[in-house]
Amino acid sequence: MGRNKDDFIKATGGFRFGETPEAFKERVEKIGQLEALLKSGKLRGPHELELVQRQLCELKGINFDDPDDEDWR
């Protein structure tokens, strides 16, 4: 993970209001697992790929269905 704020936010979705340090750590670990799964080539078909992408977006606070979301280009 890069050291600047934007890289941190893109990688983790940033801190969430009311989120405990433990919950943040669990969310970041899940993001890492899903990103590793994407890179592994073990997903079977576009449906599984989309499911993983949607989970990642949810964990990072990205609206998967909004192609005009300027913050995540």
C-alpha cells in the first residue's frame, strides 16, 4: 500500500465512522483475500468475477453500478 492518503483510501476505503480498529483490520484483510482471489485466476466465469468485484466495491465504499463515480477513476 502506498504511503499517501489517496492510495490508502483507494486500497482500503478509508476509515468508517464508528468502525473499531479490529473491524477495520478484518475489512482490510477481506479486501486482501478478495484481491488475491481476483489475481489467482481461479474464478469460474464472469458471474463469479462480478460477485467478487461487487464485494470488493462494497468493502471499499464504491458504488459498483455507478460508472460516473469520479472518485474511483
